[in-house]
Amino acid sequence: MYEFAWWWLFGLLPLPLLIRQLWRPAKQRVGLALKVPFLQDFLQGEAASEKAWTSWLALVFAALAWLALVTAAARPIWVGESVALPVSGRDLMLAVDLSGSMQEQDFYLNNQVVDRLVATKVVAGDFIQKRVGDRIGLIVFGDQAYLQAPLTFDRVTVHTLLNETVIGLAGERTAIGDAIGLAIKRLQDSQEKNRVLVLMTDGANTAGSVSPAAAADMAASAGLKIYTVGIGSEGPQARSLFGIQLINPAAEIDEESLKAIASKTGGQYFRARDTEEFQRIYAELDRLEPVEHEAEEWRPQQELFRWPLGLAFMLGWLAFVVRMEAEA
């Protein structure tokens, strides 16, 4: 649709008429004379008629030029359809364990046995896609913690980078404390009040320079809420090269430490024993940390004043040319 930003300027349209009324031209004095009709008088009459017509045409061009000029001054704008802009609800960082134990195959996906990292990618990837309005970041950790993706609204890129991770990329051990420390560093300059870290691991802290307890204290002081997820089944069966074996693949999970981290920072601890439970965990995270549904609306605008302004100059030039011809 079309709008005028300064529509009240159309009140200037009668301005030339007001000026004409207030400042009338001086009357010309006409002397008395006796005229005798000759052929030359008829020719002059035709010339006067043509002159009057060109003067009228010049007046029309001038009036249209004034109308176009006032229209340009009123700032005509083309306004497009409303576009919803998501409002950032929170800054959310995901920390994914890439240690060697994540290759344990104790999850089922579409009736196929998969390792823990594959299950994490599928469930966490779906979680990322739903976080419209949040800035998402990704940290991977093993012997050390690395920033895989900085905080961004580009959920597709974060999802892609998550899918590109491989076991052992950051080392074979588990540096939980360093992962929390890196998240604090990346979130400390955030302007958002809601800052959340979702930490997913299947083991205990076996590497790094910062202990999980010390990192949790720093996170609590920084206002960072941490949700911890312990990954691994408790069932006695797991697939190996020798078939199904009776083992406990989740025996190394330090649940007490993960619960303490979540408790200190105001978060919660979850246990993902299978794919279905993994999915329920992320559904619960969506409930606990809901996405902001309120959105700002923005309507694209395009200034159109150049067109009537150009038309005003063209009509004004035509009025000037016709006026000059009439006076010639």
C-alpha cells in the first residue's frame, strides 16, 4: 500500500491562490482611442486567441508542477507486508562431549543401533531447529574445550557444525570444567539476562585445568544457568564386535558431580538412557526455557518522492517553455 509520511503538507496546495489574492497585479492604464477595423486587426485577434490558449496551457503545466512538488514534499512511501522479526529470548550454549566413550553403541534410532554421538546429534539438532528467537552457540570438549560455533541466530549453521563433529576431535578424555569455563567466557559479554548452558556428557571429568565444582561456582556468580545431561543406558546389553554383551556402558557417568553443577547454577540434571528419554529431556528443556513467541513486526518501506519530484521539474520546465512562446 501507499502512504504519505507528511500528508499534512497537502494543505499547501491552495498557497498560490492565496498569494494571488493577497498580492494582485497592478492594473494597466488603458488610454482612450478610436479604432478603425482593418484586416490587420483580425489577424491580431487570432494571434491574441492563440496567445491566450498557450497562456492557459502554461498555467495548467504550472498547476500540475505545483501539485507534483507538494506530493513529493509529502513523502510518498510504498509500505510492504508486515514481516515478523523474532525477539531474542536468551543466549543458549550447547556443550557436547566428543571423548572416546561417546562411540559406545547403546542407543536405538529407527530400529538401528547407533552410538551416543549420533543420538545426540539427532535429538539436539531437532532442539536447535526449534529455538527460533534464541542465539545458539556450540562448544565441543574432550581433552580441552573448543568453540565450534559462536552465539548466532543462524540455527542452520549451528546444526550443520554439530553434524560435522566426530568422536575424538577434541581428544579422548573429558574436560567438563574447561567446557563450563569456556561457556562463561563466551557468555559474559552477553546483553541477555537469560543465559543458559546445556552440557551433555557420558563420563566424569578426567582432563582440563578447571574442576567442575570450581567452574560451577564461577557460573553461578556469572548468572549462568546450567542444565546437565548424562548420556548412556543403564541396561546390561550393548553391541560390540562380538555381538551383544552384558555390560554397563554408563558406569563412568559422574552423576553426583553433574547434579551438583546443575543445583549450584539453578538448572537441572537429566539422564538420557535411550533415544526416547533423550527426546523427552529436550521437550522438558523447551518447557523450562521457553522460546520467546512475542515478535516485533517490521514493514519494508520504499521512498517514492523522487518520481513526483522529477515530474514537478519536467512540468515546470514545460510551463516555462510554453510561457516564453506565448510572450514571444
